[in-house]
Amino acid sequence: MTGSEILLAEPRGFCAGVDRAIEIVERALAKFGAPIYVRHEIVHNTFVVNDLKAKGAIFIEELEDVPAGATLIFSAHGVSKAVQADAQARGFHVFDATCPLVTKVHVEVAKLHKEGFEFIMIGHKGHPEVEGTMGQLDSGIHLVEDVTDVARVQPHQTAKLALVTQTTLSMDDASEIAAAVKARFPTVREPKQQDICYATQNRQDAIKVMSPQVDVVIVVGSPTSSNSNRLREVAQKLGTASYMVDNADEIQSQWLEGCSRVGLTAGASAPDVLVQAVIARLRELGAVSVRKMDGVVETVKFPLPKGLKTDAS
């Protein structure tokens, strides 16, 4: 790849929900001191989690691992009603770092449930966001992962059925599954605004523009990151060889053989320091220039929870 160019996708990397979640942990550490307990990885990125661990955050999956009276933070993916109630019963000092766009889905589910709706949720089984959204109700949310699931799903009634989705899906996959849901249940109520978050959408749109212009795509993101995995898949489906790396050390020189242009992006939970390290590694392997693509400029900011705002904010 000697003499090759790096094309940088725009936008890429951190979104407003991730920025907010990390800031919540950092501010809690500054205000209350270590340790601060966090239920599940605050965001799905190895570097971010290790950085916060070094500052005094302790990541747990079960609330019984948190000592009484401790400060606890819920991750950006959201939690079920049962986890919220358990945390309250145990008397923790709780800050909720759930992304406001995930909270929007939870609010919609609660509202429509009161009106007698059942739900079909498009998402990945076992993903913490899906567990959190499905856990807003005791029953009446049916998960579908693909079109085949849609044919099998058996809601108790079809007069009042609403559709919700995980916020970090591939837009193309989600719309294909949503179309199958509508074909089977023509009266299904669709979300007023699309559930897939603006940042996921913008990063996928940027990949669609970039992929045809490059020989290979590298996505910076951790294996557990849903939106990073989707970025790699989007490029792959467009016929461009694509790889996902957690850090620059994972880049393999044979991926780049004969490539004159390399596309580079990062999932919404991947910090820019990792992107810069990848650029440095690609330069070592022969890249000579970096060109930033035109793209959507994101200006979204989410407010911090009460009790963590500083006087300045």
C-alpha cells in the first residue's frame, strides 16, 4: 500500500450518548471519589472501560457485587425495571447514564403499554439494550432478530401491536425486518420517529458514501459494540473488504496489499485516540496522506443528570 491515501469517514467515533455516559462516570469519580460502581460496560469499548477502571470505576454485572451505600451508575444501554427496583431496594446512590435515545424507546413502551399495546422488538438477543427495553414490561414484548422470526412470532392479540427497535441496528436490516412485520401485521403501529439513533444512521450513511471509493475499510471498534459491527457489515455488503479492529496493533499488513486507498471510520463508542493510532500505523505501512470526507456535522448534546452538573454548566 506504499503511497496510498487514507479516507476518513465523517462523522465517526463518539456520539452524544457515549460522551454523556463517560462524563457521568468521570464526574461521579471526581465528586464522590473512587470506587464508583458501574453496571455493565459503560459503553462497549475496551479502551474506554480500561481507562475508567484505572481511574477507579469498578464494572459489575450483578448488583449483589456492589456494597451497601455505594454510588452506582447504569450503563448507556439502559436497564430493566427489575434492575432499577433492585438498586433502589439496596439503597444505592444511582446515576443513570442510559442514552436519552434509548430512554425515549422505554417511555414509548410504557405509554403504549398503558393503552393496551403489545410489542414486537427488532434487536439482537442478549444485547444489554434489548434486555433493558424488554425488561420495561413483565410480558408482551416479542423479540425478532430476522425475517424468519417474524413468521414465527405469536402475539396474544393483533389489534394493538406496536413496533420498536434496538437503536444500534443496521438501518437496511431493520427496515427489511420491519417490512416483514408490516406485511404480516398490516395494522402494526410504527415508531413516530425512527428508533435507530441519529449517530448510528449518520455513521452508516458515511460508510455507504465511502465504501465505493476505497479498496478496503477499517472500522475501529470493540467486538461487543453493536453499531461498530454494523458498520463493518454495511461496507462488506457493498462489496468492499472490511475489517474491525479494537486497536492499531490488530491491523494486518496483508489486508492492505495492493490497496491505493484505505477507508477509516470508528463506531460511536470508539475514542478518537484509537483512530489517530490507526492512522499512525497505516502511515508506518506506507500511507502518505489523509483526506477527511465531507459529512454531517453533529451538534447534539445531552444534559447530565441532576447532582453531577457543575456550577459552570
